[in-house]
Amino acid sequence: MTQRVLIVDDHAGFRSAARALLESEGVDVVGEAVDGDDALAAADRLHPSLVLLDIQLPGDDGFAVARKLASLADPPVVVLISSRAASEVRAGLADTPAVGFLPKNELSAAAIDALLAR
């Protein structure tokens, strides 16, 4: 089944590049959001199966937004993303319902599939 993906990042350039990359690899990107409130509204409206969620957002950080997304009636799978190294965010990952983390420079459909297969 094809993932229905919502990309949440406050940088328009990254959202655009991530969308183009993932769509070229056959991923159905159903929307984009710029912050936590926008992500919750988009998830409620679009019902993505997967949310790629930047850790550094204005307002609530990605860890807090992941917890809020998990409380939705039909919660999406959340993968946290960041330009930071995994070692810098590992402590926060243990306290979220996110299934894992991908560095932004490693983002691809194959990397998402590999993370979800764990």
C-alpha cells in the first residue's frame, strides 16, 4: 500500500525538495504543514498514513507535536526528521510515539520503508 504522507517543516525549500524527491519515488505526498497547529489541522483534514515531522518547529517542537498527533482518533505513523545528527536527538525520541528518526539528508522512500520495516 502506498503511504499517504504529510510533510511538516517550517522551511518551504525543504518541504518543496522533500515533496519532489518522494513523489519522484512513487510516494503520495498529500500535504504540507509549517508548524504544530498546521500539522494537526492538516492531519485531521487529510488523514495521512505517515507524517514526516521536523523536530525544530516554531511553537511546539516535533516531540510535542508527535504526542498530539498520537492522540488523534486515527493517528498517523510519525517519523521525526532533522538536519541534526541522530545522536543529538536520541534522548527525545524515547519519550515520543514516533516510530523513529531520519536525518533530512538521508530522506528517501527506501529509507522510510526500511525504518517502518524495523
